[in-house]
Amino acid sequence: MIIVMERGATREQVDDIVARVRELGLGAHLSEGEERTIVGVVGSPLPPTLDEQLEIHAGVEQVVRITKKYKLSGWDFRPQKTQIRVRDVVIGGDEVTIIAGPCSVESEEQTVETARAVKAAGARMLRGGAYKPRTSPYEFRGLGRRGLEILALAREETGLPVITEVMTPADIAEVHAYTDVFQVGARNAQNYLLLEEIGKAGKPVMLKRGLSMQLEEWLLAAEYVMSQGNPDVILCERGIRTFEPATRNTLDVSAVPVIQGMSHLPVFVDPSHAAGKRALVPSLALAGIAAGADGLMIEVHPSPDHALSDGAQSLTFAEFAALTPRIAAVAQAVGRSLPVVDAVVSV
Amino acid sequence: MIIVMERGATREQVDDIVARVRELGLGAHLSEGEERTIVGVVGSPLPPTLDEQLEIHAGVEQVVRITKKYKLSGWDFRPQKTQIRVRDVVIGGDEVTIIAGPCSVESEEQTVETARAVKAAGARMLRGGAYKPRTSPYEFRGLGRRGLEILALAREETGLPVITEVMTPADIAEVHAYTDVFQVGARNAQNYLLLEEIGKAGKPVMLKRGLSMQLEEWLLAAEYVMSQGNPDVILCERGIRTFEPATRNTLDVSAVPVIQGMSHLPVFVDPSHAAGKRALVPSLALAGIAAGADGLMIEVHPSPDHALSDGAQSLTFAEFAALTPRIAAVAQAVGRSLPVVDAVVSV
Amino acid sequence: MIIVMERGATREQVDDIVARVRELGLGAHLSEGEERTIVGVVGSPLPPTLDEQLEIHAGVEQVVRITKKYKLSGWDFRPQKTQIRVRDVVIGGDEVTIIAGPCSVESEEQTVETARAVKAAGARMLRGGAYKPRTSPYEFRGLGRRGLEILALAREETGLPVITEVMTPADIAEVHAYTDVFQVGARNAQNYLLLEEIGKAGKPVMLKRGLSMQLEEWLLAAEYVMSQGNPDVILCERGIRTFEPATRNTLDVSAVPVIQGMSHLPVFVDPSHAAGKRALVPSLALAGIAAGADGLMIEVHPSPDHALSDGAQSLTFAEFAALTPRIAAVAQAVGRSLPVVDAVVSV
Amino acid sequence: MIIVMERGATREQVDDIVARVRELGLGAHLSEGEERTIVGVVGSPLPPTLDEQLEIHAGVEQVVRITKKYKLSGWDFRPQKTQIRVRDVVIGGDEVTIIAGPCSVESEEQTVETARAVKAAGARMLRGGAYKPRTSPYEFRGLGRRGLEILALAREETGLPVITEVMTPADIAEVHAYTDVFQVGARNAQNYLLLEEIGKAGKPVMLKRGLSMQLEEWLLAAEYVMSQGNPDVILCERGIRTFEPATRNTLDVSAVPVIQGMSHLPVFVDPSHAAGKRALVPSLALAGIAAGADGLMIEVHPSPDHALSDGAQSLTFAEFAALTPRIAAVAQAVGRSLPVVDAVVSV
């Protein structure tokens, strides 16, 4: 950490800072320039909010943190890319992984039918919400345990591993009994106690990015899971909140390569929630893969205009089946693959 | 709800929409213009996501919801402003209410000393975090139950009611035993199950605005509490996330009058979290009161540069004592009062 | 336009609105429901701010505009996609077009050398700034006319058409004498008089999206050019301003398919300005093409760390030459082509 | 400037950076820690984009600029607050200044009548647009020169100095002949050539903040004016663009104290454009004054629902007259004054 003193900082103010740093058991190294004094802080670990504490001292102009706040999720800690095995699916390898399924589990028929359709079209995992966070308390909030049972049944029928959301610590044990991967939704992305409890539960976790989370904060949220001994975190970019009303959220496609430069964790893209509109989903899916995403999470429904939630952004079976070969083609173009599907390059 | 069909919508597409509306047990009323057909939907209650469901039908250009999504928090439901009594303090009346105290409860001495100082300067309630949500898992996270005990002790010493944050449903009972008001933090503002559980706990709730929550979403979050039978929700604007890095968050001062136009619930402003810098807190506090806020929530610490959290934004006792008479003066200027304090108009 | 009256609107308020509408020479059509009255406004053209004027009348709850504000740029006006010929390059056809070159023209050698390199690697047009908008008045602001001469010389040497920015109406004639395409930068995207003057100048225009421009506003800015008789506008998404500091701007890749749904104009992506960091440019370039962009605008410099502007985001010749075959591969995967280049699919 | 090298940076990479710094005629000062090397850059002036140039060198982790980019507008350059005299009005002194008037000059009668009304209620300057920037080319764009003549006439009638917008360099001479203060609108806030030309014109300038301008960028825009020899710049916060749709823009009230900490220039608030809705204007006006603004710019119209532009956000004469005593009261409460008006403290 480097403390830049103001141009007119007094001797006393500098001494004060040095004393404060030493009081914390750290070393201070002075460099006095013509115009300003700069204090280097050495020693570790630095208290995480040390910069804030020092910034308010009289005479301090700026405090610059050099070391990163995130640890377990960074390349410094683990120099190989994380691969996560979920039954027979490997996430984070050369193959890109498509997770597909309905927003909400509505019935056995709807879910099993969708599972079969998305499997046939190239999906490797089934998504479906049993507990649904809804902006309004007056909306459909999922079938709960019955939804979990249906997911398990669809897994049995198709062999697809399942992923479903857990919203509160009290539900973890129940969800654990059915799911292969826990999902933490955007609105819970900084629900730290939920993250820690899931971190203890011993199954992979997909952590969606919060609506206004900076990338560093996202990794710090992942650390809440990882610091409990669970290294298997999948990040999922699903659009951020901006001033643009034309899409439900703004897909931050740059987050994919930026995160890959910061972290060894796999990164997915959810084009359905980002777009909020069915017609945009294919373009965003392809953009995500082109940007280097390790996989996609796509909403598919047998009859989107009868869906109990998020119908507007769900693909039909036919639309999904038309999309996967295009995903395969783009994946191949960027050095990845989507093996189940024949990459049909349109002419 | 009004469904605007596209210019070239076919007879069949219009019929389709009408059939879908009737399938849901609602009435459809056609108005055929020269250029377009418009379908009015009547009946109630409308399914909350009906607009989304209808929007994706072929031939539909736009769906306009006329009725508001929020209910219990709106003026239609309750035409008088909500006043909330917390021991001998009335929130939402003519007097503005100042809540002050340290970000985190760090020790008995620190807390009691602060409680005395802020009471002397005009605060009517004591804040202090026992359970602290932190962006990083490696930061100080509060004293937990010991923190709650200290708050109760400070209340005993000073008579100030206390408010403290609860982060997860499992802690509600414990926090309930000590606090007068539950606080839900910005990062939990859409943690719906937490909101519902607190709604059942039977004490007033201060609901901070999420970092990227639109005002309608904020009221819908309040409805999660209210729909459990608890009408005593205080809203607190604490800054939203924008592109401007000069402040930790951007205080959306317009939210105060806008919410007051939408809802009968009292609205507070938290200038400390909005600013993130001590020097800005007074200006934002005064702006909040001038805009019509029902109260303020301000961080005060005996020695901010030794605070374990948020020291950069905490006022010293002297700074707080210098601020309250100015708050009283502005309150008076906008037809409110802050009675404990003499309004000293600077000259 | 539809005017939704408040639930309690009086007869008089409704009459008032109807009178106001008729005063403007428009027709009003009443539809009285059980709960509210709705007034349809018919006739054309509607004054562009009619909604604002009506919204403030007593008793009005909401005014809904049905017709779009943009005209010439919309599909209703022109049902074929716009193709723009610039010398022998066709923009907006099946082939995607790469424009490349230095941020600023710095010298003849630098520019001609870059033109040759980018041409060899597959670029079809040369970019280079002679007049540079800079955030600070103390930065390098371009070579001016000398820069234009150098661009013309590079065109002569390589046959590549050139595009360069014009910042103020007084420079239009001079820039017109040298450039093939005018560029309007993000900071001038709502400099309406500049847009109109360029609209009269009779050469194609690339209009960058403003940092916080909504998509409808972008099309309306294009209309300033088009309403002067110039239909040849190319839109270029270059990142918007959001809360995320990891990238200079946030590439709104969704803007590509959304604009293509609204407008017949070709849409480019500028991954260099969006990213602000060289290492991210390839991923964003590929994402842009995958999302359906008609072309890319990429900064390339012989020695980026000696560039007088934007070196941090410029590719070297080698990096650019490595990127174009990957662009060609993704283009092919989404049914487009980049013919000069062999699509090398990485394995 | 401080260059922080990566943890694993090689000797050669450090030498490279040092060589690059010296090549630019600057000094480099090495400080080698256990974990990293830090290079201090000394000498002046530093090239404005030096940080960008150095950041891309191999082995560099972070470059930290210590000196500020803005100069003439900063306290370092001028330690007294700038006061600007416009006829007999002094801006930036103890008195707060209210500028009021219609969005657009529509007729002599409308303008003179408004001028008289706002003067009687306490305004010290008259605003009115003769050249209007409009999002759409199909909207009313002002009366042009006739509008300027009407403003001059209203000044003659009332003695109020006038302020009006200039949109393009070619209009400066004409506007100069009539106006007392030039206004540069939000959409032209980074139209650098316009700023420079106005800087040469020798009359005070009000520079509105761009919709997504960071505060440092705003000061740099002011420097374009000031570096041409014109020190008389008034800044005006008018709301920024955020995700919140409830207001037309989000008033960044924190900008007032933050700018006052950075710069000696006076800062105004425009509550009309920030709110976009008449009912919110009073609250935002009072909040702006409470936060320390040097003045307000408020839209007033004799008949807002017949206004040719921005009627929705214009106050009636009666509303304005009811507001100014409240402004006076808040001004007094924060140690300022609004002398023409009796501060009526509501009870």
C-alpha cells in the first residue's frame, strides 16, 4: 500500500501516519520527493479496510492499494483454470457447456418434455426453478419441494444433471438432496450468509452476478463460498443494470475476458435474463461464446406464452434446436467445441 | 391493461390475443382504429406478469400496464401517512428523527459513549451494527450477540431506542430480543425470504434501498414485509450505484419526494453511506431534510480513524454536534422541526 | 397516443383534455371503463412533445405514445437494409467490413505503414484521427490538415478508403476534401447542428453512440443527418458508461440486434474504445461479429506504447493479423463472410 | 506518478520502463521492495496521457497519477472562490442567485410577462432559449435571432441580465450581441471546439454537466473555456443519467460539495431538468441550496401546459412565487441569503 501525502502536508502529519501504520504492526517506508512525501506500507496481511482508515488522516491525499482484495479466486492462488465435474459433465474445459430448461418447474410433463428436448438439441445440464425469487410478492413463486422432485425425475429420465436456485440457508439441506449444482441468483449475490452456508454444503455453486456488482465484488462474493472449503464456483454473467431500457439488463460481455484475466473460475453467460426478450437470445448467446465464455444458461419452455414466469425470454424447443448448431459453429471458430451438436455453418 | 397491436397485425393475431385474455378469466374490449387495433383488458386481479405473457404474442407491439404493481405501500390502499411509534419516538410526524451511532458496535465503552454524545446533540435513536455484511469475507464482521447486548445496555443508559441490522432469517429471533427496529441492508433489499420472516416478527423495519433498485421495486420489497401483516416499514435512501467515482454511492435525493408521492411510508436518508466521505456528510444530510425526508441515519464514532468499519464516513462527536443545529434550521425552513436542538442559523 | 386518466378523474378533467387535444387539430376518442377513462388521440403528425404537454394536465395518470419518434431510420420507412458503397467497399451486405488504423495520424510513415499492414491482414478501410477530441485541453489534439493530407496519401498508396472525424461545422468542407466517410464521435453524438451540416455534405457518416445515449435517441440523432437528405448513416456502438470500472466503457453488445430490429441502418462495433485495453479487444471484436454487427472499427498502431493517443487500446500489427482470421471464422459461423482472409479455425 | 511493477516483473522490464521515462525527459526513481519494485516518475509537465502509455508496458501492474489533470479550475491554481459579476448581480458570493424563465422564448408577451413575474418573486437573472437543442429533429427548435431580441427587450423592461444557450461556434457572435451569460447545454458539454470559441468571446459561461460526465471531466471541460483566457465559468448540475426511470435525470446533489472541494468555480443546480416533473422541482431546489449551491436555474412559464418545450417541468408563476421564500429560508439556514425575498418559515 502506498500513501501519497498532500503537497503541503506537515512533518507532523507524516509522523502521525507513520505512527498509525506501526501501531497496526506494519512497517512504513518513507520516500520524500521535492513536492510530496510518499509512505510505503509493508507487512502482511494488511487489514482489508486499511486504505479507508488511512485516507481520512489529515494530510493524506490518496491511498493506493497494490495487493488485490480477492485471493482464492485469483490466478496468484491457483495458476490452473478450475474445471468442475458434475456427474459426467466437465465445466471449464475445452468444451462449452449448455445448461437449458424452463425458468420455473411448473409440472412433471413440462419439465421432462423440456429436458428431453434440450438434451436432444445439445444441452448437457437441466435448469429449472423450484424456489423463485420474484420482484413482487404477488407473483408465482415456484412449486418448492414438488419442483425439486420433478427435477430429480427429469434427471432420471434423461441423465442430465440439474441445477436449481436456493434462496435461503434454511432450504439448503432440502435442495442439496435433489440438485447437482446450487444456483445463487443475482439478487442474492451479496447475501453473504447464504453464500457461506452453501460453501459448506459441498456441491458446486453457480454464482450469478448481482445487478450492480463490480467484477472485484463478484470475486469477493465467490470467496465467501470458497473460504468455506468449496472451490467449485461457476460465475455467470446475466446482465447489469444501466440506463438503457431497450433490454431488461445490459449484457456485460466484456466481463467474460476480464474475469478470465483475474480468476481461474469458469464463467458462463445467461443471455435469457440479460435480454429479457426471446428474439435477442440467440445473438447474445453467440456473442457470449465468441467472447470466450465457458458455457451458457438458456431458458427454454414448451409453450413460452403460457409460462408462469419469464415467458417473454424463453425459447421454444424449435428455436433452441436451431440455435445450438450455430453455437457449435462459433465455439469451433474460437477454438472450443460443443460436441453433441453438428456445427452447421450457415451459408 | 392495454394491448397495442402492431400496424400490420392480422385479424387472426387479434383473435388470438383476445382468446388468451379470456382463457385467463379476464375480459377483452376491442377498439379498432384506422391504423391499429387496441385491446383493453378488464377484470381483476390481473396476474402480475400478464404484461410479459402478452408481449410475446405475434402481432403485439406494446403492452401498457395501468394499475400499479404495489398495493399496501401505496396511497390508494392507505390515504394517511404512516407514523411509527418506537418507544417514545414517533417517526413520520412533523418532527424529523435523527438516528446516529457507530457503523459497528466495537465495545461497550465506544457504544455507550457514542450513545450519550449523539443523544446530547439531538439524536433520538441509536444505530450500531452487531452483524455486519462486508464485501469481503476477510473483513471485520461484527461482534454478533455481544454487540446486541452492548446495544441494549446503551439503550438502558441513555433511553435511546436502538436499531440494528439482521442479515439472515436464523438470526431474527436473537436480534428481536434486543432491537427496537430491524434494519435490512442494501445488499439484502431483495432477499425476499428474509423480508417475509422479518414481516412476521412484529417490530418496525427499516428497509434500505438496494444499490440498483428502482423505486417501484423498493416498494415491492416493502410489500414482502407488509404482506405478512407488518405495516411499520421505514424506507431509507442510501445512495445508488452510478458511473461517478467521486462518491461511494450517488445520493438519489429525488427519491424522497418521488416516494412520498407514491407511498405513505416514511422515508429516511443515510448521508454517510451515500457519501462514503466524512466531509460530505453534512451537505447531504441538509439536502435530505430540505428535500422532505422524515429523518436521517448518520454514522458517528468517538475516533473515526480507529473505527473497525466505515471510519472514513463517520463523523466525530464534535462534527455531529455542530451539524444538528443546522439540521434543525433547515427542518424549520421546510416546515418540520427537530425539537431537542436549538436551530442556530449561521450568519 | 393513449391518455390514461386517474381513477378519480372528474368529468371536467376529461373534458379539459379532450378540448386540449382538439385545440391542436387532433381527434379524441373516449373509452370509459368502470374504473377509468381512456382517451385515444388520433390524427397526424402528432407534435413530438405532445405526451409531455398532456401528462401535466390535472387528472392524467399516464400518456402512452404508440407511434415511434424516429422515422427515416426505421423499418416502416424503408423495408430493405441500407447498403452503403464507399469506393469499392459495400457496407451492410453479407460481408463484414473491418476498418482499422491508428487512433491519431501522427506521421506519414506511421500512417502509411499501418495502412499497408491492416490491408494485408484484411481491413477494407483506414481510420485515423486528424482532429481529435480530448477530455483535457492539455493533450495532443491531432495534426489537423496535415493529418488529412497524410490520410489521403495512405489511401493513394493502398487503395483503402479513409474515415476520419470531424468535430465542428467549420471543418466540414476541409475534411470533405479528403475523407471518404465522416466520423462523428461519441461526445458529439448529440451536437445537432454538426449532424445537420454533415447531413448536407453528401458523404456517408459514421455516427458513434454517445456515452449515455439510449437507442431511440441514437436513431433520432441519425435522423438529424438523414433529414438533410443523406441516407448513408452507419451506426457504431463503442461502449456506454456504467458503474463498472474494469473496462473504459461497457460494450453494449445487445445494441447490435436491438438496433437491427428497429432500423435498416448498418451497425458497427468499436471494440477498442469499449475495452480501453488491448488485451480485451479480440474478445469484444469476436463478440460483436457473433452478435451480428456489420463491421468492426479497430485501432492498430505500429508501436502502441509510443502512440500519442489511446496506445493502451491499440493492437500491434501482429496482434491484428492474428485476429482477422478468427473474425473471419466467427463471421462464417453466423452466416457472414470476411473474404480477404482465410478463416483459420483454431483447434 | 508512481509505477507499480508486477510481482514477477523482471529486471529487464524495470529497466525498460526507466528507459521509457527518461526518453520522455523525465526522471525515474526506483524503490525496490521485497515483493515488488516501484518506480517514481519526477519532472514536469507530465504528458497528460503518460499513465496510459506506461500502463501497457510489460511487467507494469498499475500506474498511479498523483497530480490532478485539471489546473485552472482547481484550488491549487486559485485559492479564492471565484465571484462573477453580471451587470449588478454577483454570482458566487454570500447571496444565492436564482435564474428563472421559460425553457424557450416563444413570444414577446410570454417572455416579458415571465420576466416580470420571476423578478417580483426574487429571481435575479432571466433564462430563455432562443436556440434549442432537441433530441428529435422534428421538435420545436427555438425562435433564433428573434428569440434573442425578445430576451434583450425583457432585460430592458425588467433590468434582469439574461442567459441563453449557444449551440455552435457560428452563432457565438450573434448570441454575444444579446446575452449577458452564455449557456452551454448538457449535450454540448464535451463539444470542445465550441467551448474554446466561447472561451475567446469574453463573457461569463454557464457550463451544464453532461449526462454522464464524471466530475473531473466536467472541470476539464471548464478548462477548455478557461485556457482561452476566460476565468468566468459557472458550473451547473442538472442531473445525470442512471437506471432510475422515475425522474428524467437523477440529480447528483453530492456534486455540489464535491466540486466545491475541488474547484473555486461557483456551482448551480437546475432542479427543472433534473426532475423533469413540475411537482418535484421545489424539493430539489431546496435540496440544492441546502447542499451549498451558489444558485438555482428554474424553468417558469405563464401556462406550462401550453409550453412549446419542457412544459412538464416548468413552474407556474404562483408556484415559483410560493417557492422563493422557502428557498430564502433554507439559504438562511445554511448561512447564505436570498435578499429580495422575505424568508417565510412555514410553521
